[in-house]
Amino acid sequence: MPKKKKISTIAIPSEVIEKRIYLIRGQNVMLDTNLAELYGVETRALVQAVKRNLDRFPEDFMFQLTKEELELWRSQIVISKPAARMALRRRPYAFTEHGVAMFSSVLRSRQAVKVNIAIMRAFVRLRELLATHKDLAHKIEALERKDAEHDARFRVVFEAIRELVEETPPSKQRIGFKSDDE
């Protein structure tokens, strides 16, 4: 009986993936170099596979960074040596969540499938975190509005108190009996 090959499980911590998700053009994306590293292939092989399947990667799935975006991205990751800046000879491709999902149909190795699942989970987690932050922002806005209403109510009370305090004191009249001496 032939031995079954044991499928190795690839455990990539979500933090490792989340650190490779960047905000470019208002979208969460992963760059081709990071994806190639995670999939265990060379970047040129990954880009070549994409180019052979361009019909699967429309603009909302993948785009190439402009020179300006590349420089901005480099400045965000704080690389000090201009000559060694990521050793990039070309502008990288950025893949949105949908573009990364499309890799499952282009890269068909077991490792690619497992990595793809881990990346999708990281994107979902990131979306959930953003939704949580939006909910918190809405709650804070509601509290601020509520405080503004309370402030208006208290302002009326404070104004009434101020008016009472600022009123001229009544003339001093003696209370009690008057004596003839006075």
C-alpha cells in the first residue's frame, strides 16, 4: 500500500498578513512582492501568472502603482537608503481583496489555497475592525450631540442663576421694633 503524502499545514499569523495590507487609492491592497513571499513564489512568476490571466484582474482587482504612489508608499514604510529602497526595479502591482481572491483560480497549489484563505480572513478581520471604529465614531458623535442638548438646557439654568445673583440686593430695612432713639 503506497504511503499517503502528508499535507503540511501553513499557519501564517494574521498579524503577519495584516502588516502587509496597505491603504493605497483609498483601498486596502497587498503588493505583488508581499503576495509572492506569502505564496512562496518569485515576484516575477506571480506577475507573469497574472499577465497570462489579465482578463481575471480588472482595474478594481489590480492596478500598478504610479511613481508618485510608489514614493509615497516608500516614505510610509520609512526606508532610509534610496539605493536600497525595496530593491524595486519596477512599479509594483497592488491587489485588492477581490484580486487576492482571484489568485485562487490562477495559482492552484495547495500552499496557494491555504495562503489565500489566510489572506481572506485577514481582509475580513480588517473590515470588521474598520466597522467597529465607525460604530464608535457614530456613538461618540451621538454623545456629543446629546451633550450639546444638555449644555443648552444647563445654559438656561445657569443664566437664571446668574440673573438671580446679579439682581440688586434689596434695600436694607431693619426688621423688628423701632425705638425712639433711632
